[in-house]
Amino acid sequence: MKSETCFETFPRKKKILKFVDEVRNYLFPGYFEKLFINKEIYSKRKLKLIKKLYKKSVCKYTSDDFVKELDRIKEEMHKDLDFFFESDPASESKDEIVITYPGFLAIMYYRIAHVIYGLGVPYVPRLITETAHSETGIDIHPGCKIGSPFFIDHGTGIVIGQTSEIGNFVKIYHGVTLGALSLKEGRDLSTKKRHPTIKNNVTIYSGASILGGETVIEENSVIGSNVFIVNSVVKGTKVVYSQDLINKFIN
């Protein structure tokens, strides 16, 4: 989809974020605004408003396609919410997670932006995830693929690149990078897989860097803090930082 087919001028950030706010209200009614007594009426009104705002701020040609994906986004977000609550003993309630957790906000913005990205709309998906980046310190490219449920703890400094693939029941802690191994080929890499694949039930602790499009972290693996990985890891492996190994590598 070419940019000129979506809008005549560069998208207005305020309008797009208003649209995102209304989607958030639909996904979690009652958290961010007063809930209508009749939930069915509320949902119908909200969908109508979302469609209207989408046409005005995002792309008038794909509004129906986006609305069709809302229930799937909602299902994924509620799975994420359950996983957050089960995974974090510091959380007092699910309400607290929805309202205050930066990792949960970043995932919500990503899931909205990822659908729009899949519809071929330019600029807007990146604008949405970069807004989350500025608010949370968590940088998730809208083009990456993330399963559900997904858990981010703390989150500051996390980078998830465009061609990353993440499975279900994955936990990631602050400072983790899922990045490219090298960008020396520049634009020639734009159509290639540059970022790693993380399979189901993987935990990646703070400060780990996992790089490269051919790098796969298989199921049930644990990646320790501050490790640097450029090769695949087999199923059920625990990878930990070793100063002796680092000294051997440097020397």
C-alpha cells in the first residue's frame, strides 16, 4: 500500500494517539474512562468511534480490516495480563498492571501497531510504537512477531528488532536486546531476516544481547544476565555469563 492511498498529508500525532486511546478503552473498558452500564451498547459505540477515528487519522481504506482484528488483540492482551499477574509477585492486582506497568503498555501499543503494520499503512505503526518507546523506554518495532502470552518485567532499555520472532510464554527483563548481528550491508538487508527467533517458554534475563537472523533460542531455554549470543541455543539450555570464557575469548 502506497502512502498516498492512505492520507494526503503526513499523519497528525495527536489524532493518532487519540485513536490509540480509544482502542485502549475498548480493550479494557472501565479502566481509563467511566464505563457504560450496558456493556453491549458501550462496545457498539466504541467500535463506531474507533472506526471513525481510524479513517480520519490512520487510513480510510483499511478501517474495516482493523476493526475485525480488535477481538483478537483483546484476547491476546488479556492472556498477557494473566501472564503478568502470574509472573510478578510484586503486582497487587491486575488493575495495577493495566494502569501502571510500562511493559504492559508497551505490549499493548505494539499489538495495535502490529495490526496496522500488517495492513500496509506507512508511518503510523512506527509512530505508535515510538510513542510507547518515549513513555516506557521499551523499543519494540511494529513489524516483529510476538506470541501470546508475553511478559516484560521492568522493561527499561529493551530493544526488539523488526524481524524478531517471539513465541508464547516468553519472559524478557530490562536491558535485553534482540538485534541484528551486523548492518554493514545497509539497505541490502531490508528484506532479510536480521533479528533472532525466540521459541516458546524462554526466559531472557536483564542485559542479554541476542543477535542475528539465523540465531534461534529453542523452547524452554533460560538466557542469563549480560550474556552475548550470536549462535543458536538448543532446547532446554541454560546460558550464563562466564568471566573465564570472556577472558579466553579476549585473549
